[in-house]
Amino acid sequence: MPLSLPGMDAPRPASAKTTIHDEFEKVHKEYPRKTGKEAMRRCCFTRVAQGATWNQLRLAAQNYARQCIASGTEERFVKHGATFFGRDQWWKDYLQPLQYAETPEEHPFVAAAKKQKREDRFGDHV
């Protein structure tokens, strides 16, 4: 008969390693561009080691994704995760919730992008 100790069958708490990897997966899920996952992981772990919280990183990823959607940013112009969370720390610019217009057409990023496209097509005569 196998030895049975009290609490032996009880589920073990998640290890810290599993928890931080789960936290990274939450951030990665929110980020709008999925390429370069390992490089992004290293940058995120570095930011957390320097004092950032996983909630801050997730909020920045959410806000950046919202801005990209609202402004209609093509995927090729969305920063890689390693750039966004890298040493230049672009993510800090997205910690505050961004203000959005009622419709995407009214959003200032969209208006600026449309104006730039017109200027590119017709020169500075717009």
C-alpha cells in the first residue's frame, strides 16, 4: 500500500515561474503584432526586473492596440513587441488611457493620416 500523507493529494499552488509566464502571455495576447515573441518576452522580463508591473505592460499594450485600430495603422507599421517594450521604452507613452472620438473618422490620428495621404498624393497644395 503506498504511503499517504495528509495534503498529499491537494493541488499544488502555481509556481512563480508559471505565474510570470502566464502574465507575459496576457501581455502578448493584448499586443497588436505577434512577431518576435521571444524577443518581446526578454524585453518584458527586463522591464519587470527594473520595476514595471505586469498590469502596466498589459495596459500599455491595450492602449497601443486601440490606437493602432483607431488610426487604421497597417501591420507593417506597428512596432515589434521588442521595440515597444525595449530600451527606448515606448510603452511608457501608453500608460494613460487615450481619449478617442465617437467614430474612427473623427479620431485625430485618422484625420492626420488622411491629411498625410492627401499631401503625399497632391503635394503641399492641400
